[in-house]
Amino acid sequence: MENEPGTPTRGAAVPEDFAVVVDDRGAVLVWSAGAGRLLGYGPEEVVGRPAARLLAAELPSALRHHLAAGEPWTSDLALRTRDGDRVTAHLRGTPLADSDGRTPWVVTPAAVRYPAGPTDAAPAELWDLTLAQLPLPVAVYDREARFVACNQVMSRAMGLTQEEMRGRTLWEIYPSPPLDEIDRLQRQVLRTGETVFREEQPFRASGEVRDHAWSVYISPLKDRAGEVQGLSALVIDITEQYWARRRLAVLNDAGLRIGRSLDVTRTAEELAEVAVEGFSDYVTVDLLESVAQGQEPQPAPPDKPVVFRRTAQRSVIPGCPESVVAVGDTDVYPPGSPPAQALITGQGAHYRMGDPQLRDWLTASPARAESMRRYKIHSLMLVPLRARGITLGVMHLLRHRTADPFGQDDLVLAEEIAARAALSIDNARRYTRERHTALTLQRSLLPERLPEVPALDLAYRYLPAGAGEEIGGDWFDVIALSGGRVALVVGDVVGHGVHASATMGRLRTAVRTLADVDFTPDELLTRLDDLVLRLDRERGSEGEGTSGEVGATCLYAVYDPVTGRCDLARAGHPPPVLVTPDDTARILDLPAGPPLGLGGLPFESVRIDLAEGSLLAFFTDGLIETPDRDRDIDVGLELLSEALRRPGADLEEICDEVLRKVRPDPSADDIVLLLARTATLGADRVRSWQIPADPAAVAGVRRAASEQLAAWGLSELDFATELIVSELVTNAIRYGSLPIQLRLIRADVLICEVSDGSNTAPHLRRARSFDEGGRGLLLVAQVSERWGCRQSSVGKTIWAEQLLP
């Protein structure tokens, strides 16, 4: 019948390997396996904490006197188990003076009590019996560090009798690390007369069948005069305590190292690295194919092969020669195989190579069976990677250099690490899916290819943010305008993710629409600013955020190859860099303008003249700024200017040079680089005429246009051009005002432009059957490829384009 809590139990059997070391402050230093069996506490629950917590009653007064005097003691102690029960143990305390003058205590089972009577042994004999029967290994050495005697436990641990060891030094007895260091410390104790404490990593003594970790107390033996006559070595088995600390260290290492990036593969690699460095010789991380691709994992079917991808592997042998599946390759788990069962059940398991469940799976693959034989793999552990109730894959852990097979403690540790890693892998998978969605959306909204325009030679680079960051809202565009002009746009939406990409798409569409209306750069940015304000209000009203979260920067430029002029305006965006034909680079001094989304602030356009062959570089701030801002923006701009100065180089080569010299590593933001080298349309490709406000002049204008087409070799377009010229000039004379001008431009298309001083915009209308007019623009629209009207500060221009034959 079990004892009620708090009821003392007399005569409790104390395990022979019971040993506790308590420092001078009363904290537990060492906790043996026997102590754990008696009281139920693990080393991690006791070590470093007050020993008084283990007592179920106050210490006897005599015992307190011995403790204060630093004298050995033997007493019955009332101890409290982990479950709250009380046990009484007959224990002995031995003081050990360390080098700092402090007195740690070694508490072990007391010697057996003999009945009183004529056969009582002498105190010296009892002391000899205590040392001989002490459950802890003890050895005595002389002044030359040569073996004198030891107890039975030490003899068993060394695998030698006292006679075989007597007169030899420790290094002569056992010439193998780490006993060389213990031998050195013994000589240090003999020289200094001070106690040394040392904890050793696990090793296997000649008399042991498995690795043990030991705490060693090397104490000087002094005579009454204080002279060192020899030394004693007390050894305490702390194997369980060592591995408990080791497991805690591995868990702490896993918490610090696993999941530092939002990349599925890198997270799997971190898991493999921690496991190999912690307690395994070879580790593989196999993820379901759907997980490796960032998709939602599907439950593993119990009756079908399971497809997996080898995502990471690590070995104590460089190059992972044990592997039979290369990283990145796919393979299958057969139905009913141990890995498939781990996936389906979500339960980990450890095996030895002789286990029947394992044998069939191993022998089914000759390569796997050969690897097991060649590297003498003797133990295997399979641990599923589960997160949020879903199994993502399986981790394989194998041992070949470590002699001990995997045990239940190893499985518990591996499952704890796998649980942490699986959550990080699932987070990375979800991030990868969202990032892929945002990147796909962003790429679908960006131009697939740049338009071919005769006015500019173009090249670009678009680089999304690195794997550790979300996709931003950077964009660019090249828009062909009327009159052979070209609009160049670069912008950056505030924020990251799908929302930023969607906002970017709306702004890019708006810019294209406003560009078709031929607004000047400052007017276009003003209208774009209004759009950003509306988007911000819409998001706030839908409960997706607060006001002010939607914003953007933008640079808009229009280049005219006929005049060689470029009009530019910017809204909080970095200014472009201009490289002239003489290889001089400078940052254009443009009014900064407010970022889009502030509202109510003006934008200002600047017009510059560009020589033929000039190079303009447009970019977003991700190119010149570093993630931690340890590089000044001016330094980035200087590096950019230097990289652009490459006379005669191809634009694609210049793009590569810019990224090589300027791009921060890693990049914390998207990078857009757009290069444009200018060309002009010579006077031989442009012809213009001033027209009086007289209807009779129309015939002469038609004739002049026809002659010019013949000179250009475009007589095939004569009929349509005469019709366009006739209708547009007639409308300008009838409804417009002076000055009136006709201009023909031969670019990649034939452009016909008629300008007048009126701001009244024309429009198509349906003429009735008996109307004499109203059909002119309809005819122009029918015979031209496209047509339109643009406003200017002095009037308007109606234009029409025809494809060249």
C-alpha cells in the first residue's frame, strides 16, 4: 500500500550509485542517476538549485555542527520525493576543500551498520571498509602520482586489478585522452596542494561497455605538518546529467538557429545542421513535394507511394557520402514503409538495423542497403515534421560513428526540435506562396518587353527583393506618345506584398491612361496624386488600414526626338543621372516634389536639351540604398555615376556593370534600373508648313504633302495622306485660330500633325444623311492607324499615324 504524502518511510533502500555534490552555498552541483531513482528528480530539475528543497525536515543539530566545522558526518536524513512522499536515507557526507578554500560536500550512502558487541570493528577498519565499499570510484596515488590503491568500483571501471595498476601513473595505466589531462592535473595538485574539480566529456574506459561522463575531484593528501604525501581521485558518474544538459543545449541551439530565414530550403538545412552537431551522424530532411513547392500539403495516402523531395542533408563526413538521393531530387516512400508510416501516423520511431519493420524497406533499394553496410549504420530514427496538425515531411537521423543506438530520450529530443523546425518550415512555405503570388502579380503588371521606338535605345533590369523580404511595389514603363515622343516612367509604391503590387498595377494603368491624354509631366503627377488619395480613402473605408498608408513616388519624363528636348517632373523620387556624349555624368537638378498621396502640393516640370547619344538612367531607391543605411545615398549615386561612364558600351553591358558595382548585397527592396540612350530625327525626316487662315490654301498644302511623300519614297500613302491633310487643315481653318501649322514626320510610322491656336478639342460625331459636314474626323479615323489630340500652352495639335509600307 502506498504511503500518504508526508508520511515518512523508514529504512528506504539507497541505490549504490547514489551521489550528490553540494557546494559551500548549499546548491547542488552533481546529481547522479541513483539520486534520480531514489527521489524522482531529473538533473535539470535539481542542479544549480538549493539542496534544502530536497529536505522533508530540518537537519539534526549534530549534523549542523559537523557541517559548520567542515567535518565528515553520517546521519539519517528525511528527504522529499518529486511526488511529495518522504523517505529516510542513511547517508554520509565527505568534505572536499577546493582551491578557493570553499568546502563542497560529497553525499553518498553511509557504510553498513554492524550490530554492537564483541565483534565491533575498530574505527580505522570501518574507514577502510567505507572506502572499499563506497559506490563511487576512488583511487589513491603517491607523491609521484603513481597508483597506490583503489576501491572495487574504480577497479571495475578501469578493467584492471589493483595489482595490475600499482606503481604506474595514470597515463601509463591508460594512455588515451582524456586521461592525459587528468594525469597533468594530478601533478598540478601534488605541486600546489590545492583541490581540482574537472568535468570530462563522455568517453569509454577499458572496463566500461558504453561512454560515460565523469566529474573528477582530485584532492591532496596532507600529513599533520601540512605536507602533501599523495592525492586521492574521486570520480562521480554524471552521464545522465551531462546528456540532460546536452539536450537542453541542443534545444537552445535549435531555437536560436532554426527559422532565421523565410526560406523553406534554408530552414531545412538549419534543422539538419543542428541535428548533426547535436546528436546524430547523418540527417536528411525530406519534404512532401507540395510543401517544397510552397503549396498546401495534402494528406499522405495510406495505400499509395508518397512523393517527397530531398530538401537538405548533413553528415559528420564531408560531402554526405551516405546519401542515395541527391538534394533537390524527388523519390517515393513505398506504401507501408517506415517513413510512409511516420508521415501517415505523425508518430516518430527509432530502429536498429535488425528490426524486421526496417529490413524490407532497406533491402528494397540496393543502393540504400549498400550505404548502410559500407558506413556501418546501426541505428535509425524517423521523426515526422508536423505543424498546425499537418505533416510536412520526415526527418531521418542515422548513427554510425556514435556507438550507442538511438533511445527514447533521443526520440523525445528529436521530436521537440522537429516541432520547432516544422513550424518555421510551414511559415516559410506560406511566405513563399504569398511571395510567389505577389511576384507573379507584379510581373504580370510590368511590361513583358520594352517597345521599339526610333527615338531611344532602351535596356532595363528589374530585381525583386531578396528571399528574406517581401515583394515591393516598384514599377517602370515606356509609353509611345504622339509625334514620335516617348514617355519614361519609374515609380515605387510604399509597402510590400500583394497589396503593394496591386496598387502598383493601378497606378501604372492610370499613368498610361493619363499619358494618352498627353498631359504635361507636372499635370500628370497632380492627377496621379489625386488617384493615390482616393485609393487611400478607399482602403481606410474598407477597414484594411488607416489613412496615410497608401503612398508612392514617381518620376515621369517625356522625350521629343524632333526637338531633342526632355520634360521631366518627379514626386519624391530619386532624380535621374544624365551621361552626356563626352562621358560627363551628372545628377539632374529637378525639383523634388512631394510624394504621391499627400495632396494639395504642386509639382514642377523642367525642360532640358539632350544631345544625340545622351544616356539617361532612371532607377528606384533600392539600387542606391543599403538595408541598414550604413551607406550614404550620395555614395550610392556616385557609384552609379561611375558605373554609367562606359563610352561605346552596349546598354545591356552597362546594366550589368551598374548592378555589379552599385547593387547592395543583400538588397532589402526591389530594384528597377531603366536606361535610355537618345537619338534625334534629322531635318530630312521632318517637314512643316505654316498655313494661312484661307480655305483656298488647302489645295496647295495637299500638293506640298504629296511631293514630300514622293521624296521620302512613300507614294503608296499619298491618297490617305491627302485625305488626312485635307480634313485636318480644313477643320483648323474653319474652327481653329492662327497660327496654323502642318507637320509631317517620318519615324517608324508616318505622322501627320495639324496645330492651331484654339484649345477646343475635336470629337467624332455621327453625321445625318443630308448633312454637308461632320464626316471629316470619321474619315481620318478610318484611313489612319490611330489618331488623337493633345493640348499645349498655345493651343492644340490633332495628329494621325499611318504604318509605313
